[in-house]
Amino acid sequence: MNFKKIASLLALSAAFASSSALADDQAVNFVGLTAEFDSIGTVLAGGNDVITFNGLASGTYDFVLSLSGQYTTLTSLSLNNVVGTAYSGGKFLFAGVEGTGTTPFVLTLNGFTTAGKPSIYSGELSVTAVPEPESYALMLAGLAAVGFVARRRKA
């Protein structure tokens, strides 16, 4: 009987630990090489929102993220530990970050909202695949082979 109580308490505490009680975190899927997102629930509840981007093949990508919102102030934002820049002017917010990173992409927004105002944000993450070094080596080997064949035909 005590074992059942202990097991249920452990399960309950694990559920609370894995849930994001403070932030309205979300997961967004890529459509092609672009992922669009909007704020959900309570914006920056507890001071931060975390957005995870899914659906890309493993690898290295160049990325550009743009974000805009209203009645929201960001104290910091980062995508895969690359720090971005945010500008607030009146009720408007504009932010962005660009760089190179590997999958999965995780955006962390820290900040606060204007009390009593309808705080929202939305944005877009675009990525471009970065060629692996092996791709460059294969391309150079192919060019060398074409050059060798062309020189041999001349002679």
C-alpha cells in the first residue's frame, strides 16, 4: 500500500517537474526551410518563453530569425546560444538574430509585458544548409578530373 502511494507521488512530482508552469513554451515545425511562430497563452509568463523548432534534418545551418510584437519588452533573446538584438519603441518591438548553428534550434526569449495590455509577438526563422567539408572535397576532385581529361585530349 505504501509502495503505491510513493509511486503515485513520484509520478505526480515528475509530471510537475516536466511541465512548464512558468512559461508558455511551444514547439514549431519547419515547412521547407522556414518556420513561422506566434505567441501562445500568457506571453512571457514567468519572464521567459522557449520555442523549439523541429522538422529539420541533422546538420549545420545558417539562420536568420526576425520577430515583432506589441506591448512586449525583451531583455534578451538567443537562438542556440547566439545572442540577438531587440529594439522597443513605444508599444512596438522588433528583434532579430542571425548566425550558424546545428539542429535542433531553440529560441529563448526573456522579458516582460506591459500590464493590462494585449501583449503578443510573432516571427519567422529561415535556414540555409551549410555544405559539409566533404562536399567541397568531392567538388574539387571532380574539377581536377575534368581538368585532367581536358588536358589529355589536347595532347
